[in-house]
Amino acid sequence: MSYINDAFARMNLHQISNFLLGIEDDTNNILPYQDTLRKGCDPIYKRLDILCPDETERNKAAAELSQALDAYEYVYMELGMKTGARLIHQLLLTDDRPYPKASGQ
């Protein structure tokens, strides 16, 4: 059964996440979480610096952006948890294979 071991060896959380999110596989571009966040945030903060040269306005705009992103994070986190729970339910409780009879029956 080495094909089963081979299948497990190819499993990769990053690839599964990309597949579920519809992101092209970027296996060669895996960064630590902190670097991923910095890489994702730098462009918007540079844009805010240009659009809002006044520090007070820039901080206000960043806070409003963070509030909007928090709303998305909350909704999609909850949807992800519900999706995971449904998958677990399906995996554990909806098995259509017949179970062997217990001994003594």
C-alpha cells in the first residue's frame, strides 16, 4: 500500500488552502506568517501615506480600513468554521459503507 503513503506524503496544508481559496499554487513562495502579512500590508500603507500626508487623517483612514477588514475576517472566519464543522459531520456521520457486525450478534 505504498500508494497510500505516497498520497499522504503529497498532502500539504498550504496547497489545500490555496485550492479552497482558488489561489494559484505558489509552493515556491511560502513565507512565514509575519512576512506574508507585511508583504500584503505594505502596499496599502504606502498608498495611505500618499493619499493622506497628514498623520491624523492617515491614522483615521487606517483605522477605518482595519474596521472594514475586521468585519470581513469575522464573517469569513465564521463561515470557515461552519464549513469545517459540516465537513467533519460528513466525514464522521455520513458513511455509506456497511459496518461489520459486532461479535456475539
